Amino acid sequence: MKLPITIHETQLGSAKFKVIRPARPLVHAVLIDRDRHLDSYLDQDAAQRIGGLWKLAASSPRSLVHLPMRGNRGPSGELPEGGTRQLDLVLLHHSLQFAPSRWKEVRGRLGPGRPQTVTLPGPELADEAVMDHEARHHQENRDLFHQHLHAETLFMTGSAKVFRDTARHFFDVARNGPGYVPVHPSYPRFCTELHSDDGTLGSAREIHIEYCDQWDS
């Protein structure tokens, strides 16, 4: 899988930061704060590229992977007027120990960046990864996501392993969403979840991920 990105570098005082963004805007992608959980609506292209960025976060422990989408229009009929907060997303390795309170200043200093194309393993390899689901629920498990919210941005902090293991959710949406045939009226479109029962969320809120092909212009 080839993924076009832009790489941005900036400095605050003595600290240097590397930020990775998708080269093209994720036009049909939104992340919505529902208070108790989060909803993400994606079309096929956005789901495929976010899956790639999720895997890139696993192999880029010294970088912040930024997915700008808080200003996007939502899917038709899904976003009520007022009272809905849309968020950007930042993926980062826990070893980076980045303070979200610095993000607004870092974000404001980013220029156009330099283009680059990275080659990632295909999604089929991620789907076949052997995951020890029982071990995830052990008290010693450190491969967990943690979330912070700052400057209209959700920070997903985790290990390389938890990013690798969960990228499949987005590839599932890209692969199965367009041809999905509803089997129940309560589930008209293909969806999946980063769920607390999976043993990957730690103290983080659940994220519902849903395919949408009808978007407001």
C-alpha cells in the first residue's frame, strides 16, 4: 500500500516536533464527540487512508500523525444542527510523551510540509495478524489506547502493537462498506467499533466507525 503524506517539522524552544499529515484532505471523514463515546463516519477512500495512517503511527514512534477533519461537512442527515462537536485526530506513540497542551502552538507553526510517499504492508497482512485477545484483558497488558482532548483534537496515544492490531477496523470499513447489504433496519450501513470489550482502550472512550457514501456538499 502506497500512502502519500506530507512531513512537517517545527520547533518550540529546544523541543523539535515532526508531524505527518495525509497529502490530500480527508474530505469525507468526520469524528464526532458524543460525550460518552465517539462516532466516526467515513467513505471508502477516507477509511482506506486512515487505516494506512493508523499503521504508519505504529512505525513512527517519534512523530505526531495528524488527521485534520474538524471542519469537514458531515454525511447527509447524520449531524444535527448545533450541539455537535467535531474533532481532529492525532495518533502518537506513548514513548513520545507529548503534552497535548502544546498542540495548538505546534499546529499553528506548521507550514506546507514536504511531500513523501511511504510504502506500507497491505491491509490483508493486518487482517491475518495473530492477536491474543485473552492476554489483552490481563492486568499487565500495556498495549492500550489512552485519550486526551485539547484544542478541538482527540489524541489517541498507544503502543506500536495496539496501532497495528486496530488498523484493521478501517480497512474493514473500506472493504465491506460499499457492498454492504443490510440485514437489520437498525444497521443500515456497515460499521465496526473500537470497543472496551476488545481490551485495547484502557481508559479511552469507545469509537463507533461507520461507512457512509452520501455526504453533504
